[in-house]
Amino acid sequence: MRDANSFDDFYRSTSARTLRYGYAVADDLGEAQDLVQEAYARAWRQWGKLAAHPAPEAWLRLVISRLATDRWRRLRGWRLAASRSGPPADVGPPGEETVLLVGALRQLPARQRQALALHYLFDMPVAEIAREAGVPTGTVKSWLSRGRTRLAELLPGVVSEELEVNDVA
Amino acid sequence: MSRELSGLYRALAADADDRALPAPDRLRGRADRRAHRRAALGALTVAVLVGGTAAGTRLVLTAGPDAPPGPPVASPDEGSPSPTPPSVPPTPGRSSPPPPARTPDTPPRTSTGPAGSSPTSIPDRAFFALAAANDAGTGSTFGPGPVLPALCGATPGEAGIVTRRVRTLAFKLATTPQGYVPDGSYKHSITVYRPGRADDALAELRRAVRDCPTRPGTGDTAGLTSTQRLLPDGGYGDESVLFEVRRPATDYEGAPEVREVVRLVRAVRVGNVVTVLWELGWEGTSSPRSQVDQDSRRAVDAIRNWLD
């Protein structure tokens, strides 16, 4: 039986940072909201088993990553369901720095976006990112290195924090 | 002007934080409605296939239709939500994810059922709010954990549970100025039992306290024996159990002191719901009885308001 209370507690305690992650791997905040809600809806459908999962938040992020790569087809059901509850509340536009970053992230491969998001938003060491992605640590280092290099090219004036990737390994 | 990448990500996080996500109960409701629609669509598809097969068979086996054809079955509306076929569940890292649920789950029933039925979820509003004069300003923290002190290995009230939520909150006495350290704290739980099991839980608790008059301490209280005893109680909910746990106080180095620390624990039943206020103190304080009584009443009122 699914325990609504434990799901609600999980949702309340993780949804804000999950939305940050969704924003960093998608290229639009509205879409990130859809992705995140879809991921939590799937989590709720499987909550009876997912509640005992050793890393349910990592599971969520992986769902979001996969949805982000095929979002239009997979999100159709959620969008239609959400549209019945009216338009979302008005919110202000994102800040200039966010717009610049998101614009640059759009030009990066998905795996690099995901690795960078885990590193910068969750402060995850390389080994942990590798575990979550199911790849060797060398691959993660490569994603981070290439991602940062590309962002530095796309974002003039951004300081390349050279040592971070190797330091956290 | 140079910027750091980490600063840009912080800006992105701040912008994301401005966006609100729906409340968890709304999200669950939407997810369940979608699951039901998908189940209904699946049943409809099966019916169409079975009906079509049967009709086709009859057409083949008979020279002519004996019965008039049934009404056409509408095809699924293109505008209805397209059920997303559950993909193979992703695998985070090397850990194995749970397999996707293949059968539609039953929707969560409303948490405010009629008298005699048991709610299946406990909303925040079921938990009482401290009086303004007692609010230590530290809020509540929900999480897992025991809802009763150790009672010689007994586990009263652990059978017949439908759902449970537990929180920890600190309080101050009304005479303590704002900004001072709290005067005590509660482990506050609400447990919903299957019909008829909540009074069993309280009976088990009474028996467990009676059967555990003394208990040797463990961990931080190793070497210190606590005594437990039931106290006369009444006037809270449908029935209540109040007991105290008394043990020698310790100084900052863990050595026993002359004085004692007394902890009060009250369990109150309201229908199929039991709420327990376990006063845990704050840096060695004992439980102030009048405060525990006052907060017990507030706890009962909040549960009654929820269930009404």
C-alpha cells in the first residue's frame, strides 16, 4: 500500500531542488515544472516500492533526465491534465544571468548538462555523479571538463573554475 | 566583469525557487486520475477487441447475422490524455529501481471519512499549533522515529496501523522571553488505526507501562535506571493514557546528579486515531505538567477539527 504521508514529506523536502535540476537540464522553466511534476507523478504511482528505494531522489533525477530528452512525446498526458486546472500563476521573468546560462546550456549535450547540474547545484563529487549516471568517473570528468570549456566559450567573462572537477574526484 | 559559473547556477536556482509546484495532494490527485483514465481506456480497448472478435466469429460461423449489430463503440478521443506508456524504470547508478506498477493503484481516500471509517492520510492541519506564547519559533520537523520511549522491549500500538506521521517541535513556557532557548520539546505523533484497533493500542500501552516499572538505561543513559508508572488521567479525547518516565539527571559530563528528570507521555484516542505527545525536554529540563496538559487539549482539538 502506498503511504501518502511519506510521499508528501518526500515531495515537500525534495521538490525545490528537483525543480532546480529540472531547469538546468531542460531549457525552459515552465517545461522544467512539467518535467518535475511528471516525474513525481510517476514516483507516486510506484511509491509502494520506490519508498524503499535506496536513492529515490536519484531515481527522480534520472526520470527527469530521460523525460527531458523526449519531453514532448512523454509530457503530452501531463500537459493535458494540467491544462484542465487552469493556467499557471504569473511569475516574473528570469534574471539576466539565468537567461545567459540557460541559453548556453541549450548548446551542450544532455549528459554534460546533467553532470554540470549535479556538480554545481548538488555539490556532488565526481564519484557520486558517476554512480548516479552509471558510468566510469573518467567519463564524468570528461563531461564536466568539456561542458565547462564550452560554457566558457559561450559565456564571455565567466571564470573557468579549473580545479573543481579534479579536486572533488 | 568576470563571473563564476557557480554564481550563474546559483542565479538559476534562485529563479527556479520562485516557481511554485502544486501541493503534494494535488499532484497525487492528478496522477491518480490519469492512472484511472488509462485503466479505463485499457478496459475499453479490451472490450472492443473482445466484442470485435466475437462479432467477427459470429459472422464467419453463421450465414447471416441473427442479432442486430450493437452500437458502434466510440474510438478514444484524440483530445483525451494520452496515457504515457510506462517506460522501463530508470536505474540510478547501480542500484536497482523498483519495477513499474502494472496494476492501477487505488486512489487515496479522503482523509476525512465518516465516523467509524479510518482516514488513510494525515494532513498538516491535524497537528496542533502551539499557542503564540509557547511558540519557540523553531517550527516542526516531520520524520521517522519512535513515538514512545523504550518500554522493556514492548511495542504497544504497532499493530493495525493504517498510517502515521511523526513530528518534533520545541516549545517555550509563556513566561520565557522570545529568543531564549526552548523549555522543552515534543515528539508528537498521530496514528490512524483500522477500526477497532485504536483502543487495543491504548490497552497495550497501559499494559506495557505496568510491565516495565524499571528499565536500565542504554547508550547515553547507560548505568541510569529509569522508572515508569501510569498516572491518573482523564478528560482527553475518548480515552487517554498518561505515564511518566523518571530517571536521575546527569551533569554535562554524564555523571548522575541528585535531582531527577521526569518525562511525561500522553496518548489520547479520538475514534480510530491516537495522538501521542512525548515530552523530551530541552537540555535536561523536566516536563512541565500544565504545559503538557494544555498542548494535549490543543492536540485533541486539532484532530477533532480535522475529523469533523
